Amino acid sequence: MMGQLSDEALVQLCQERGNKDDRPFQELMRRYQRLVWRVCYRFMGNGDDAEDLTQEVFFKVYRSLASFEGRSTFKTWLYRIAINTAQNELRARARRPQESETELETAAEFIPAVETVEETILEQGRRERLAAAFASLRPEDIQILRYKDIEQKQYDEIAALLGIGLSAAKMRVQRARLSLQAVYQQLNQE
């Protein structure tokens, strides 16, 4: 029966019944769990992290559902919470010292091997500086560079993911690349 109701009807039931009946909320979770996981995965690039954030998103939604006013669809509201939660996690991680390899360091492993020990040491230094430059960027810049240069998404996909226009997506990619280049050059001079 719950599966036949619209999102709006399920939200209304959640708001009316509160914590007395969680079946409407369980149905909303069933409908959107994959969507939320994919959003979180796009930001985090790791299935376990995406799973943890998905649970956090639904916990936030559950706590906030009583205040949902319906000015947008439930799906849009949920999507925005998922994006905000993932961005907040990225910001928090950027403030913490990194213990694991970044995606950029992982990608750098696929660079063809160099021939001499000296070249190997120089290459390792370049990779470390590039990873440090990447890690020092704003979370928004990391996110857009991840979309464009690591996941190789098209500009129109990036625009849709971020809810911005095509020209704004192109501009943000360009600015993020320039920021990365400036930080990298500064690290090279030190």
C-alpha cells in the first residue's frame, strides 16, 4: 500500500504520524536510497564513505521532515541535503590532516615509469607537490576538478550536478585549474 502513494502523500503521513509509524519514511528511503548513495559516491569516490554519508543524509531527513514545507519536491529537497552533507564532509576532511592517498596520488601511479633513480626522486617530488596543491584547494574546486579531470564528466553533466548553467560550469573548471596551477607553482618555488 505504501508503495502506491506519492512522495507528497508519504511525507504528509510522516508529518502526521511522527515517530508512531515509520513505514512511510521506510518507503521514501527505499525509493531514494540509490539516488542518495550515487550523489554521495560522486563526492567521496569511495563506496564505504558513500554508504556512511547515505545513512547520515537519511538521519538528517528523518529529523527534519516535520519542518519540510513542500516548497520544492521531496526528491529535490533530499538531493540538496545529500549534496550539502557530502560537501560538509569534504570541508571537514580538508581541515583534518590526510592519512590516506588522494585520488590524484592514486592516479599518479599510472604515470609511466622513469628510467633513473634521480628521475624517480624528481617525479615523486612533483607528485607530492601536485597532491599537496590539490589538497589545499577549496572543497568546491576539488569537487569540480574531480568531476572534470578525474571522472572526465562533460560540462553539461557538471552543470546539472551542481545546478548551475553551462557557462558557469566551464568558468568554475577554469578557475579551479588556475588555482591548482598557482598553488603548484608556488610549491615548486619553495
